Amino acid sequence: MEILKKSRIILIPAYEPDYRLISYVKELHGHGLDDIVIVNDGSGAAFETIFHTLEEMGCVILVHQLNRGKGMALKTGYRYIHEAYPDYDCIITADSDGQHAAEDVFLMANKAVNHPDGLILGERDFKTSGIPAKSLMGNRLTSAIFALFFGRYLPDTQTGLRAFGPRLTGLMWEILGERFEYETRVLIFCIRSKIPLIEVPIQTIYENENKGTHFHPIKDSFKIISVIASDFMKFISTSILCAAVDMGLAWVMFDLLRGIFTGADFIRIMTATVTARFVSIGVNYSLNKNLVFGNEHTGENSLYRYLALCAINMILSAISVYLLHTLLHMNEKIAKVICDVILFLFNYQLQSRWVFAIRGLKHEP
């Protein structure tokens, strides 16, 4: 195997670990992985002996006095590594419950060095036997929903074995999230900012039905799904609001313009319709940019991309309705509903990954 010259930092968030963590650190040492940072995330006095032993073994122990969640533990570790290790190849995050084999951690380190701009994901094989039913169900469900909203199927969205180079470290601690949902937000961030997600098959290890984990498959999976779907729900809300603005303003202007365009109903209706549509488009653009996909890194041309998408939508809607009506003899009103619902779902992905995609981020050198 290739021996890397710079430091490979192993970061392990730990909340109330058992003595398996000590054995795990010994295995990591056996693979030449000696730079290990462990975050004691408010485990309490009963676990001081374990952390003291780990410190004597050469691990750096960072302490949260109270439990702040896995996301915050990871961010604490990222900041420490950024300041304490001026020259390192990569950071590899691993769980403290024995799910990640030491040889897989070594594999992830080598992969991260060869892909310094990407996020490496350790992908477990859930087709193997012995997977706890709740863990299997939670992973399958979150993977399917993630693919639906973000157009990328990841078989293991909840993997804690991840690796990345120093160019991404500063970005990682800026991502929102405090607990298990943080790792899902990282995946969404990478999709939207076009950071490559590179999957590496790893061993699937569940010891004692995975009773040592603090991840609750049903409750925490629901939280993760809420994170995945939250932007889409906001997208629906802003769309409904802007449709109401469009219709309401048009109705008002139908009456207000009667005195101006007396006897010219077509011009009156067209003026009211176009004005209302332009206003609703402006409101929708502003809300989607700042509320739904809100960030300051959408680039200077997001408005032009948004207007182009609006034009494409109108053309595709008209063509699709026409084809369904003429070729399949479908009622044009029903065809309109079907086509616009499908376009609405594609719109969400296009606005997330193209119109309001994260651009111009400054990676660390």
C-alpha cells in the first residue's frame, strides 16, 4: 500500500463510548494512523477513565462539557485540526461504536489524497445479511427521498466514515446543523456546490445489533428526512404564495384598467396578465433566492438563469400539453395539470442545482 508522507488526521466524535473505542484506536495505530483527535461530547464523569486512557495512548482529547450533538463535535474537531495541524493531507471522520474497520479508514485516507477537491463517502453494503431491520429501513428511505429531491442516489446517506482534504475544511464548519442531521446537510451542500461525492465500498459492521450507537433509526431518520424535504416544502409555499399574487393582482387590475382601456378588452386583459406575471416572477425569484435556497454564493447571473428557466418552462408546458392532446387525445386541462406538476418537480432540482447553485466558494489553498 502507498505510504503517505503528511499527516492523516482521524476525527472521532464520541458520546458515552465503551472500551471498544480503546481497542479501535489500537487497530488504527496498527495501520500507521497515529494522529487521532477525539471529541468527548459531554459524556460525563463516568467515562473519564476511557478518555484518560485514550489520551495516554497519544490521542488528542477535546471536551464539550455538555452534549452538543455529533455535528457540533465534528465542527469542534475541524477547527482544532485547522489550527493545530498546519500541514495535513486529509481528515477522516469515523464513529466511536466500532462500525468502521481500521483498514477501511486507511483506504479512505489514500482515496482522499488522490481526490483533494471531493468528499469521500464510505459506502456500506446493505444487501448483506445481519443488518438490523430499523437501520436498513432508515437508510433505504432516506436514500430514496434524497434521490427524489436532489437527483443523486446515495445508497448510504448516513455513513459516518468520510474523508476530505484541507481545501474543504473551512467549508465544513460553516454548514448548518448540530446533530446527526448535519451530515445530511453536508451532502446537500456538496450537491448544490458541485463538490464531487466519491463513494468507496467499505465493510458493513453491526456489532450486537448496533446497540452501542446513539443514532435512533426512526426518530433521527425522520429528522434527516425533514432536513432533506425542508427546502422543497418552502419551495411549495413560495410557489403557492406567488400564484396567489399573480392571480390576485391580475383580478385587481382587470377592474382598475377598465376606465383606461374602454372597449379594448384584449389589451386590458393582456396588460393585467403580463404585469401580474412579472410582479409574481420577481417576488418568486427573491423568495427562492433568499428563503428557499438562501445563500450569498449564487453568482451574479442567477436572475438571468431564473428568467431563462421561466421561458423554458412556458415553452415545454405548451408543447407537452399540445402533444398529449393531439397524440393521446387527452383533455388539455388534465394534460396541463400533469405537465405542470412534472415540470414543478424538475424546477425544484434545476433551481437548486443550477439557478441558485452555490458558486464562487473560496477553498483553502
